[in-house]
Amino acid sequence: MTGHDAHLLIVDDDERIRGLLQKFLIRNGFLVTSARDAAHARRILSGLDFDLIVLDVMMPGEDGVSLTRSIRETSVTPILLLTAKAETEDRIAGLEAGADDYLPKPFEPKELLLRINAILRRVPDTVAQQSAPKLLTLGPIRYDIERGEMWRGDDLVRLTATESQLMKIFAACPGEAVSRASLVEDLGRDRSQSQERAVDVQITRLRRKIEDDPKQPRYLQTVRGAGYMLAPD
């Protein structure tokens, strides 16, 4: 997916920032809709689907983390959080709620554009493939490598864009450990301890969808000193 066919929802209570972001992103080829707060965003989301949501964390009324958590109950639309908070734990809270990435304020518009495009590149292509699918079996879970789809029985397991990218990375080398640093790089993020911690959060979320007991993982294992490894049946 590219900016020329992606529809974004911008949610920010600051009218000036909202307007500037909308104009900047439209100039860079996106379709853009804006909302002034969480309640306004909910009304828009009830009638429209989006390719990505750019969501401010600090808003009057319902905050961005709460809205992210609510959206994740029914949707896997990628979410990029904008936060003025510098503390790592606040950013982690957003990721645990289901966000795909975060960008601290103040930020350069170009960096926002780069992060949006990086997330959109990670969104799996859902068009059916002509060739026979390749499957990995993880107990009751089936993962279709070519389609990037995960199934539990007849039920499709919803994966976020980041979770889909992680599964693609692990499925490309089953039984081999992948370091946290490599995962950070493959996800298109800057190398830092906070980003490695963010990857840990994403792994925890993915385990909840794969494992019977996420605290004692059987299929998405931690390899001491080496990283993480997908161990299919």
C-alpha cells in the first residue's frame, strides 16, 4: 500500500496541529479525515474504514490510549500514537493497548511521514494468492505464510500490522532465533533500548494470540542470550 491510495484519520484536540497535519499529509498523497476528540472519532469510525489512524494521546475526555484499546476490540487498523510524554512507560502503555508505533511531540512532519509509510508497508496484502498456501501449524493455530493470515479452527485471528510483520519475520526462519536488535531493524525502527522493549511488548501481545499459556510459551519461545524463536509443530 502507498500514500496514494491510503485514507488516514487524524485525531487531535489541537485545531492548529490538526489542520497542519491534514494539509501536509494531503500534499504527500494521502486521503485525510480529521476528528477533534475521541467521541468525534468514534462517530466517524462507525461509518468509515481507514488504512491508518494517527491519534493524540493527551485529549480532554477520553484519552488516546483508552480509544486505542477500544478500537482494538473490533479492528486491526494500524494506529500511530502522538504523545507529549517522554516517559518510556507511558509509551509502553500505548503499545500494550494495541498501538503499532508512537511518535513523541514535538516532531518533524517528515518523520511522521516516514513512520506512516513504514507502518503501511507492514500491512499484509489480503488479496488471495493463486498458488497453494504454505502453512505453519502451532497447535490449534494455522498460519498461512503467503497470505499472512492466522486461523484458529474456522476463525480468523486478528493481527495488527506489527504482529503480521513479526509473524512474517519468524515464519521465514522457523526454528531459528532472531535477536531483538534484528527485529527492531526489520520493523523499520531506530535502534535503541526503548525500541527493543517495545518489541518485547509486541511479542507478549502476539503470544496471547498463539499460546495456550502465554507465560510459558511453547511456540514463540525466548532463547536466552539470542532473542526469540518460532517453533512450529
